[in-house]
Amino acid sequence: MSTKEADWNTPLDTGGEAFELLRNARKAWIYTYIRHNADTTIDDIVDSLEIPQRTAYDYINDLESAGFIEQSNKGRPARYAAREIDLQLVQDDVQRQITPALIEAIARRERDDDIDTYIERHGLDGLAVALEYAREYAEGSVTHRIMAREQEISSLEAGIILDALRPVVEE
């Protein structure tokens, strides 16, 4: 089995403070939850995601400071809305796009061992590449064998990650 190990010096793995979200699946879940549930409150997040209230407040503050979410009302309880994210990160000749879909894929690592394993083996950059293939896979223009050959991974691994990412690109 030919597998490339994760290169932790790739653009998405060295994106700086604003991209800490990409390394924290729980923050990514909160962003994704807010994106799918506009005008949500801290209590909604705590109840739905089953996280401690203090953690929810800390993560909301971090996401708001980074510009990923914003308070959508002036009153109490505070309600939050997700901002649409479309960032380009370029390092040397490698360019990656950070989108809500990528953040959702990262969030799913908390609950999907296949995505978690793929990130451990190929890094966030590898996940971003797999997400691009998953879009084409869902459209029917790419097969898991094409991805496997082009990314030098096993056909089985390509099929597993494409199936794990399919719900992200089909939503």
C-alpha cells in the first residue's frame, strides 16, 4: 500500500492563529452548527452538541474574534450567525481554499473515525485535496480509483474517504 504521510508544513497546517479553527474539531462543529442553525444561542449549542457551557462561551468568543461568526442581535440571549468563509491560503506554489465545507469536514472528524484517520495520515491539506475529489466524485466525474492513482494512496483508502466526505459535498 502506497501512502503519503502527512506533511505538517503545508498551507492548511501552518495557517496561523486565525486557522486554529481548522485544528480544533469542536470549534469547527460549533461553526458548522451555527451555519446550519442561524440565530442560535449558547444554550442551543450546549444542548445540541453536549458540551460544557464554559467551553461553548470560550469557543464562541474565539470564533467571533477570528471573524467566523457574529452576534446577530443586540439583546439577550445573544444569538449568533455564521459568516460565509471563502479564504485562499497560498504557500509557494500550493493554493488551498478554506470554505464552510472544509470546516464541516474537519468537524466531522469528531464523530467519523475514517475522517480522523485520514487527517492523521495526510494532514488538513490532504483532507482539503480529498474534499475536492469528493465534489467530483459526487458529480460522477471521478472515481475512487482515479483519486487513489493521482494521490498515491490505496483504492480502499480513497473509497473510504470519498464516502465519508460525500454528505459534506451533497448538503
